[in-house]
Amino acid sequence: MLDPSGATLSDAQRREVHYWMRLTRTLDDQIISLWKQGRGLGGTFSQRGHEAISVGAGFALDPDDVVAPMHRDMGCYLVRGMTPARLLASQLGRATGVNGGRDANLHGCGDLNLNIIGFVSHLPQSMPVALGSAMAFQYREEPRVAMTFVGDGSSNTGLFHETLNLAAVHNAPLVVIVENNQYAYSTPLHQQMAIEDISARGAAQGVPSQIIDGNDVEAVYEAARGAVERARSGGGPSLIEAKTMRMHGHAIHDGAEYVPDELLATWRKLDPLERFEKTLRRSGVCDDRALEAVTARCRAEVAAGVRFAEESDWPDPRTVAQGVYAP
């Protein structure tokens, strides 16, 4: 098992983490609204229920560390410096978007200037890429760490086990966050695997593993920060299984009728953002006025991002083959 004692957040950091979570929720709601109005292109994926994982883990990294997030980790993209304006421009297919209009969602939204590796639909293909980064840091004797995120469905693939095995063999500075959100598209956990905890798969490969409450942002941060610092100091790879619930379908076009209403009702009471705001009030870190000010700030930033995206140019058709690679 991992040592669960990572760093704790200061009050100032707790306020910052709350801002990132609120910004993620606000931006997510806006993207869904645009898509339902027919103003967004392609598909889109809701972040609701995952804000604590993406923000908490992303906040645990240092600027020089590398991260390979996936489609339900928008909070991590934001924490690393990707702006709502760029993400909205991507959603609207504009030239100013992260991928220059090549895809209309978080697919391919990597930016190596921000040490973000873009992802593809097939998961967990980001795992060996993140491991390659970690092994490069190790080879160059750089005190840097690579982190990647995968879902519960990814843990059923051969590449998941192969990557963990290689990371353990080479003692690589890699942190794997498994977002166990109960469903791989429409397949519930009990139809995917015969074990209760995915963390057992990490332990089987010789990777220290632990289970955390994925709806508690402070627990996510503490576990992630502990794993990051352990990797940075030469302690090798770690796996963190964050248990949560995907509160909407696989993508917005998916109504998720296959999910029992009572299951959603149970997890709705554990909403990560509302839960953290209650903690901030109870501890005296923020009062209602301060929380409302953050909400207003996030709404203003997202509204400005929508204006930026809608006023941006469409990609020049003559550039259609630029930055697109195929074998």
C-alpha cells in the first residue's frame, strides 16, 4: 500500500482549489448548453462528478511535471493553464481552439508548452506515452513526474497491465489515477470484472496502490501529492483508485437510461463541489458571500470565453492537412 499521508492544503490553497472546481463545473455546464442548442460541434463529455479527481490530482503536480488527462479531466486542463476561451473555441471548432479546429471536444487537446499530453478516444493508450515520459525523466536524471488518468474500463485491457508492469520493473516516476466511475460506457462494474477493487490490479503488478474517495478533493490531493513526491524522490510508480460516479451518460448524446435512478440519487448527495463548499463554510475558510463571488467570477470568465470563441475565425480549409498525422 501507499503511504496515505500526502501534503495537506493550506486555507489559501483550499480557496484556489474551490475556484478551479467551480470553474470546471461552470464551463462544463456551458459546453453542455452550447451542444444542446446546436452551437457546439461534434460530441462532448460531461465532467459532473469528476471535478474533485481532476482538480485535486492536477493541483498536486509541479509545473515541470507532465500529465496525460482524458475526456473527463477538464479540471486538470484548467489547473495546468489551459483557458476556458481556448477550450470553448475547440468545442466550437474554431481556429483559436487548442487543436486548431481539428476536433470539437477534449480529444487531442494537448499542449506541450503546458506539459499536457493530448489523448485519443482509445483508452488507455495514454498510459504508455506517460510512462515513456517518466522513463525519459529517469534517464535524464530530472526530478520530474508523469501522471495519467484512466477509467475502470481501461483496467480491463492488456495495455493497462503491460504499462504497470514495465513501470514497476523500471521503478519509473509514474502516477496512475484510475477514475472508477462505475460504468465503462454502458457496462456496469459487475459485468466488467470479478473483483471489487481495481487497486488489486496495480498491486498484482508490483505497483503500490490505494483506494480513495474520489468525491473528496482534499483526499484526492493528499493521495496524489504523496504519490508524486514519492515518485520524485525515486520511490517508483503508484496507482490511485478514486471511486466516484459518472453523473451523466458516456457523452451528452447518451441518456444513460441504463443507470438506476436510485444509484444516481445516492451519488448526487455526494456531489464533490457541494461537499467541498460545505467543508469550506464549516471550517470558516469561506462564507456564502465569498463562494458567491467565486461563482460570479467563473460565470464571467466562461461568458468571455464564449464571446472569444464565437468571434474567432473558422480554420482555413487550406490548412486541413497541417498537424494531422496518419501512418
